[in-house]
Amino acid sequence: MGDEKNISNYAQEDAKKLKQLKVAYPVQQLGGGIEKAYISTYVSYLYTNIYVMPVAFSGLITIIQNIVGWIGGPLFGTIIDKVQFKKGKYYPWMIIGPVLYYAGWLLIYCLPAFGIRGSQAAFLALIIAIFNACISPLVTVPQNAVYPNLSTDAGDRQYFARMQKICRDGGKTIFSYIFPVMLPAIALAFSNGAAVATAGGEAISYALCAVIACIAPILGYGYYAVCLKGSYVERNAMEKSRGGGYEEKRFVPGRDVQDRIYESGAALHVSVYVTA
């Protein structure tokens, strides 16, 4: 009788958490869309126009950042998989990762506004960019691990997929029109009445827009993490980490896999696309 009551309580709590996650997930995706409309879009302009770096050096920063990201991605993925907090597996990373990652980007965008330019600023930007490349998996890996476990219901999965498309892509599209208007307006406002934006005004405009673009995903991830705390997603992940719910993998013959692909239209399309 007690077990049935616990199961009933779990079911009610899980249904409540699912409703919360249906709100939190779109908010998190919207924050990511706002960030994508600015951070990665304007970073090359920041390096060449605000930092006044040579184009070759700004390109070098991007290349080094990508190389470090390729190396650090699997490493941090393993760390996240092995490290487990006392009351959760994923939600603490969704707070720690975005705060560190977007704080790094915010610092890169704000250095010129603090008067740090030239070779000194270029060196600092390189160090921070490498740092960001190392910790970027702390943002992406937990999110990707949580997404398939939000729900097993087909209708819920369709909902989350739609919200991902609408909020992330929609937020990116809308703010890709807003930021180009904000940048020159803020630059002129901080140019001491000059008819043309000054270098200082432009530096401040890039920094203030970065504040919006970085705070939005931090708040989105934070709200998502709060809703994940104590949820069925975290409970199942914790049980799996402790060995509960483990199922031994069985060998599936290649012929059976091929037959299932041809029986499933969606899987067949994916298979043709990948092998084409």
C-alpha cells in the first residue's frame, strides 16, 4: 500500500515537473537564440573594428579556439558523465557552465570599453577565448543529455521539438534585426554629442549589447536548471549512475538492423541521407 502511494505521489510530482519544463525549455531556447544573434555574429567585427586587430590574428584566435574545443569537448563530456553532485546530475552544470562561459564572452566584449586595446587586449582575448573553448561543453553536453529524457510521450517530444525550432530560431531571427539598430544608436548616444560615433562610443555599444546577449542565456539556463532540480529526469539519471535501471546490452545482428531501417520510413530517409 505504501509503495502504491509513493508511486502515485511520484506520478503527480512528475506531471507537475513536466508542465514546468514545458515552460522552462522554450525560455532556455529563446535565451540561446538571443545569444546566437549577437555573440558569434559580431565577434569578428569586434576583433577587427574595436580591438583593431589584424584580420590574420583574429582568424588565428578563431582557429585556436576551434582546435581547443575539439580537444576539450570529449574531456569535459567524460568529466560531466563521471562527476555527480549530491542532489543532481545535470542541473548544477546548467548553472555553472553558462555562468562561466558567458562571463568569458562578456569579458571579451567589454575589454575595449574599459580602455584595454592593442596587443595587450589581443593577448587577453586569446586567453579568454581558449578558456571559453575549454568550458563550452559544460553548456552543450548537459543540455543534449537532458533533452531525450524530458518525455517518452510522442506528443510531448513533438512539442519540445517545435519549441526548440520556434524559440531558438525565432529569437535569433528577431534579435538579428534588433542588434544592428541598437549598436549604432548606443554608439552615438555615448559619443558626447558627436555627429559620428566615436571609438569609445562603439566600444560601449558592443559591450552593452553583449550584456543583453549574455544575460539572456544565463537566465534561461538558470530557470531551466531550477525546474530540472528534483525532477524525474534528475531522479532517473541518479538511479542510473548508482546502477539502478541498468539493462545489459544485447547483440543485435546487422541483418535485423537493416530490416528495421527498411520498415521505418524515417530511419530509411536518414540512412539514405547519411550514406549518399
